Amino acid sequence: MIRTLRITSLILAAALLVGVLPAFAAEGKVNINTASVEQLQLLPRIGPAVAQRIVEHREKNGAFKAATDLMLVRGIGEKSYELLAPYVATSGATTLAEKVRVPRPQKAEGAS
């Protein structure tokens, strides 16, 4: 009984830790109104193509008024924005210094 409780506690602690780790992966913000293509690529799941589209959208339409306006850029939907939200700002300095890596969700067993 005690052994089962300990194992269950360890499993729960590991699950909580895995859920919290992405939040501690990197600190800082990227100002989406002033960041370069290279700085935008520090954001989770933002590569060169999407970073370039963010800059082009900004140049064509002016400054982003709200961080949620990123969803107007092709390639950024609600799910992507949820990952980006903790790391983006529309004012201030860009302080994010390293690429934010977010683990991909694992497929359920038996799923194809």
C-alpha cells in the first residue's frame, strides 16, 4: 500500500514537472513591433518563414496593437499563439536571449 502510494506520488510529481518545464525553459520577451527576423525566431515554433511574415505584416499594416494580432499572420493560429503569448510584447525591449523549445505533444497509444 505504501509502495503504491509512493509510486503514484512520483508519477504525479513527474507529470506536474513536465507540464511546468516549458514555462521555465526561457525568460524574456520579444517585442513584436521592433524585433528582427532573427529575434522572432527565438519564439517557440517560429522559424525563418513565419518570422519573415511577421516582419512583412508589420511593415505593411503598421505596429501590432495587441499581441493577439499575431494571429493575423499566416501560420499563427490560436494554438500557436497560446505557446507564444508568454514571450511576446508590443512595447519595451526584446529581452529573450535563447530559443524557447516546447516539447511536442505525444500521440496517444494506438493513434496513427
